[in-house]
Amino acid sequence: MPLNKKYTTFKNRIVMIGFGSIGKGVLPLLLRHIDVAPEQITIFAADKLHRDIANDYGITYIEQALTRDNYQAILTPHITSGDLLINVSVDVSSLALIEFCQEKGALYGSQPLPIRTIQLRST
């Protein structure tokens, strides 16, 4: 089995929330196994800790913490119907993002944990 086999093509945008250990592991897998251009991917993270890794891949990296008060305004320009939002953060409510994606007609994916009950932090 080829290590770099592309299993599918994704024509829309991918937004990743969080870029810690899981995000750093997911990003190369996305690029290796999905026919997607780096320009289609945007990462939102609360800090600039791993910005250089995203830059090495040619990925847009936005240092912006998402809160209960700002996540819709921040994500709306980046998520439309058919896009994919991947939540690999620890401080952002999966439920809020699932509802947001449903409203936009976007796909949602998360790390394999139960739906987090932690609510988005207020500003």
C-alpha cells in the first residue's frame, strides 16, 4: 500500500481550530491522503506557538482565540456550504461548532472524544 495514496479530492476549504499535538499530527495526514492544496486550509489557534510548522506547509495560520462572543463573526468568512471544520482544540465547544456548521451547510469533524461540555470562554 503506497504511503502517499490520495483517497479523495476535496475542493472546498478546510478550517482547523487548534494546532497543538493533535493538530500537528492531523495536518500532514490531510495533505498526504486528501487531494487538497495548502491554500485551501486555514488554522485558527489561540497562540503563535506552532505557526512556523503551518508556514512550512504553506498553510494560512491565524492567531485568534475563539470565544463565545466572537466565534461566529470570526468563522463566518471562512466557512460556507461544503467546507470542512475540524475542531482539535480543547477550549472550544464542539456543540456550538456543530450547530454553526449545520447552519452553514458545512461538514464538521473532531478529535475522537465525547462532545465537550466546556463552553466557549467569554471575552
